[in-house]
Amino acid sequence: MKDGATVWLPYQRHQIPGLPDGLSYAYWDGTGPLPGDPGDVRFLVGIPAPGAERVLRPVLPYLRNLEVLQLLSSGYDHMVPLLAELPAGTQLATGRGVHRETTAELAVTLLLSLCRGLDRFVAHQGQGEWVPEVRSTLVGKRVLVVGYGAVGAAVAARLSAFRCEVVLVARTARTTPAGHVHGAVELPALLPTVDAVVLCAPLTDGTRGMFGTDALSLMKDGALLVNVARGELVDTGAVVREVRAGRLRVALDVTDPEPLPAGHPLWHLPGALITPHVAAFTDAFPTLTTDFLRRQLHRYARGEDLHNVVFAAPLAEGGEQAA
């Protein structure tokens, strides 16, 4: 049991009913003064907004007794530069799976928008122009979903409702109740056969830049690319060239660089639709994250293994957490 352990939350305690008794809770959302001595904190929850690493960087050196750093994001690539600064024995956990429904919803929204030409119609609306166009449909289209984790599975399920032929790709090939999942080594053979690609893969050394000049050139003329994963999966310069040539159309909720700077060609490039990394940020975000935190903190209080632990800082010499 973790009786008396100090927990810092980015939500007020009354916003998360049913938290385990016996823990000491304080509110800190990354702004304003710290609510107490950071050396007392055992469980810290990152802020529920982009930029958690910038907020945590100056505080980490003082969290000498930290046991758990809980992120609310699905990925943790933004935290990799700070891993060496975590106290010995600290576990880093993510919110993987918490935002799968909202992220999948935006992925399909973006794909539909490209397919039905909503970006073009909005541009015509801005000019006060009535320009009917025959656009495409998702019905019968072959759509490749890259990354078959929680988000990829949710995207695939939604696309099936649109009568798409869904092709699944993950790091390794396997058979699932949803069907066969191809291995990443098969991508070069699959890309010329699909009408659209939806990126849901995590950012790793193996996926960074995976959709560069070579992969994009294998896609059909007129194919669609949607990225709701990480901007670094895609070579931005190569995307700009393909879209500018009129060969591909893209919808990106994530970019590289991010935020996308003013004046970047993607902002005004016909055939590119940009949303500012908002897949998870809906009115359901507080409920989804607080439900997850309640479950996670009950596991912590009982001394059980936590969900989504992705890293544990090496123990200090002698096998004990630093005091």
C-alpha cells in the first residue's frame, strides 16, 4: 500500500470522484507556484496539453523521490530527452489507448474531408463561389492503416462501416480477430495497391521518416495520406513536392516541424488540409483522462502493476531508489 504518498494532479481532486483514500493530493497544472515540496512527490501527472516536457524540465531535478511520472499523451517521444533526468527507479507511464476513439474519429473525418473535397468547397465558399464538383467516396476504396495499436484498430473499425477494404500494417505480421496484419517490410508492395493511407504508428527509430520520397512515390496518383500519429513519420519536404505536383492530397493533424511555422508552404498549398494537433482535445478529454487516472491511481495505491509503463529509470547502485 502507498498510504500517505503525495500525488500532484493537473485536476482538482473534486474533479476526479472515487480517488483512493490514503494518498495525499495536490493540484498543479504546470502554471503558478508549486503546491508543495517537489521532493515529497511520489506520483506526478503531466499537464493535459501539448508541451508537457517544457513544463516538467525545470521541475525534474527536484523530484528526487518520484516513483511514477504519468503522461496523458499516447506517446512519449517528446519526453525521451528527459529520461536520463528521472530519479532512479521512476516509472514513466503513458495514456496509450485513452484517446483512441477521438483520434480515430478525427482520422476518418480528415479522410472523408479529402475524399469529398471539403477543403476545396471551403475555399470556394471563402470566395463566394458556387462551384459544384464530382468528388470521390470512401465506398469501395482500399485504405491502408499503418500502425495497429489502439488507435489503428479504432480507425479500421470505423472505415469498415464505410464499406472500405481495410489493409492493416504493423511492425510485425500477425493474425488478429479483425484479420491479417501485414508486417512493415511489406509496405513497398502494398503502397501501390491502395487509395489512401492513414498513419497511426508510434514514433520510433524504425518509423521515423518512414514516409519519405521513396514511400510516397510508390503511392497511386491521386492517393490520399492522413497523419494523426507523429509529424516525424513523414518527410515534410517530400510531401510538399508530391502535393504541389498535384499527385497526392494530404490531411495532417501533426507536422514536422510542429507547430507549423507561419509562411510554411503547407498552410496555403492546394491539396493540403492542416489541423493543429487536436485529435485528442475534445470535450470528452477531461472525462476520458480522469477515468483513466482514477483506475491508475487505484492500482498504484494497491501496489499493483500500472498500465502503459514504457520506461523505468535504472536503479541507483545497491538497487534502491535514490532518496
